[in-house]
Amino acid sequence: MNTIKLYYHYNAGVSIEIDDMLLIFNYWSGGEHPIAEQAQIRLEKLRQYQKVYVFVCNSREDMYDPIIYSWQKHSNIHYIVSSDVELQPNTQMMKANQTIALDDRLVVSAYPSTDKGLAFLLTIDDEIRIFNAGTLNLWHWMETSSTEEIHAAQEEYEAILNALPKENVLLAFFPVDVRQGLHFEVGAVQYISQIKPRFFVPVRFLDRADIITTFSRDYSNINTNVLPFIKPGSYANLRREENGFVASGISLLPKEDH
């Protein structure tokens, strides 16, 4: 595993290519306003991989698109979903605090969320970890919630955050939702500060490219590189070097052939 390829599809939808394995998270085709063709996942793309794993953190309409089950024409596809997502063939339902081995390279652990569904932590080759928060976040509403409600949200979030492994987290996907209003970024910043992932990708930012560009500039640090995928179809490579992985081949514009 010398190169890991990342693709941003839309909203919380991302995919990761590792050797002959493709990992897809929270794919959504855009509903009434479909994403551009180059950001869509098509059956011919799936056929390029020996193993395809599709993860759905929860059943929110912008996190779960039933179109994913049309991909079952590809024989080596498997779905890992939270308990609020409908079951289909080749689907493994997971519950919070459960860990399963999907194959001899890939182990997945499920963690509770402060919203619906689950967060997933993947361990690959007993070496690196990839975290997808789903809708786990510090869901405070500073401008409308009471002090007690904000305190309760902070306690709930910190309890889950403290239970997450902190070693060898190479990559994390995490919601940065501007609908929260004042201090919307606090949950993401707390995750970066406490877990220190090598790479951090903000998602669910409501097409606010300006917010994500600013967030990347303000919160990248010596431990964590924030990758601002601002357009559907954006991509990057994580390349292994002597002292660990570095980001290369980053494009904030769509990849025409994806």
C-alpha cells in the first residue's frame, strides 16, 4: 500500500482506492439536482476492483441513496450499514461498539453518533486507520440553545470522542455544517485537536467552498493536513514516503474520467 487515492463525490459522499479495493462512504447522487457526471459512481468503475465495500453511516436522505443497491450487478460488492438503513442482499448491519473483520486486510469498528446511525473506524493491514464520522459532531446551536442544552451536547460528544482510538489515524472525514451558525466548526476543531489525524477532510458543508477553504487554512497544522475538497469530483493521492504519507496530485477541480 504505497498510494491511497481519495475522491470527493458530493456532500458526505467520498471513496478511497487502496490497491484492488474500493471503499465508498455515504454516497448520494444529489436528489433533484444530480451531481455532475464526472463525480458519479458508475458500474463500469466498480468492475475495476476486486473488492468493493459500501458504507452507509445513517439513513438521512443526503447520506443514503438507494441507487447504491443497483450496483449489485458487480459481484464483489458488500454493504456495511447502520441499523436504520434498509437491509438488502450482501448487506452487513452493524451496531455501536461492534467490530467485524470484512476480510484478511480490513477490520471495521462502529461507534455511536450524536445524531442518527454510526461512525465507522476502519483498520487496514493492522497498520493505518480511516475514520468516517457520519453525522457524529458537537451539535450545539449557540444562538438558540440554552446553556444546559449546549453543555449536554458537549458532554455527549466528548464521551464518544474519548472512546475513539487516537493512534495511527491516517485519514478522517468529518462534518463541518454551517447551518449550526455561530461556532459551527467547534466539533471538527476539537476532533482535530484531540485525535490528530494526519489528513482531515471536511464534508457536509452545503456547497460553501469559501468556508472550507478558510477552514483548511486556519486549522491545518504540524500534525494534521486539512484537504479542502470544494467541488464534486475533486481528488487527491496520499503517497507513502520514508517518514509517512504525504498528499500529492491534489485537484480541487473535478476529474474528468471519474
